[in-house]
Amino acid sequence: LLAGSGVGTTIWSSGAPRPESDAALAAAESLVKSRPLSDFDAEFGSIVIDGLYGAGLSKPLSGDAAKAVDTVTALRLPVVAIDLPSGVSGASGEILSRAFRAEVTVTFARKKPGHLLLPGRGQCGEIVLADIGIDDGIIAQLAVSTFENVPDLWLREFPVPAVDAHKYKRGHVGVFSGGPSATGAARLSAMAAARSGAGAVTVLSPGNAMQVNAIHLTSIMLREAG
């Protein structure tokens, strides 16, 4: 597509495709003949499309692939990764010795753990989820038990206040504070509890920290404890 649109394009291949495979047929029809990855070089201004390995990589990059990553990294070239930046484990997000750092990663059907877990998450840049026709029913058959934490997972279960609801029908959260020089975490936790929907929140504070807590808290109740 790029070559057909007039963009100067070079394909670097890590090996020959199996005869009569889809990859072999695609290579035969390509307007650009591939060159061996061992000859890889790049210039400033180039854009790299990383299609070396996908999410199934399980061993560190080595040889020509490792050299290609080092070259692209040294030149700080922009990278668009297909599925997952080569060198990142799709199962854990681990960087297997080295990996491309992409500006954009285009993956398919669903994100993989490697897109969401550090340090791999930091290599992906913007993640684009592309629909390639894999039906949701097929994915459901896999009995997936790992999910990205997004509101769609739990919003339906989030309690909606009844017409006669008041704060004491929505739970009362108590947060224990530290001493005068260690009160910040308790106040932040208390504000988070109030923000997330708790009806009432009380900070339980040592007597010598009551004043410092009181001057920072408004909607949060304060009680001496300990």
C-alpha cells in the first residue's frame, strides 16, 4: 500500500517464508522485494513499521533483530508496531533484553497483557485496537479471565441512590490518621472515599494531629482517636 501510494519503502526480512504459505504468497505479490535483516540500515527521517514479532514472543531478541532495535533506538526513529513492539512479552509486559519503543501500536481484536502491564506498556505509545473480523463469540469460547479495568465492567453494579437515600444509607468510612507530620495519606484516602460515593467519612486522628487535620478538611468529619 505504501509503495503503491508513492512512498519510498524498504522491506527487511528476518527469514524466508515457508513455501506456499500466506506470507510467501503475499511476498510474491508485493511491489517491493525484501532485503535481509542482516543488511538493515536506516536514515534520519525514516519511519519504521515493526512487524518482526507479535505478542507470542517468549525469548530475548538476539542477532539481527537485536541490532535493528539498537539502530532504531540510537537514531530515535518513530516506530509503528504491529500487534506489540518486538521485544515485549505479550503475556507479561516484560522487555526481553531490548524492545522497540513505538509511537503507535496497532493490535487486533483485544489488547494483550503486554499492552497494559509495565514496563511493556511504556513501549507501546498510543494503542489502536483494529477490528479484523474476529467475532465476540469466538473470544467468549476462550473463557477469558483477565480483563482491563474499565467502567463497562462494573458500572452496571454500581449502586444508584434511591429517592429516599441519605448519607447514612451509603456507608460510613473511617480512616486512621498518623501523627502531626504524617497526616496527608489519611486525608487523601478520606477524600477518595467521599469522591467514590461513601455517604459519610470520618478521619480518626491522634489528639496532637487534630489541628493540622482540621484546617485541611471540610466535608470530611474528624474525631479524636488514640
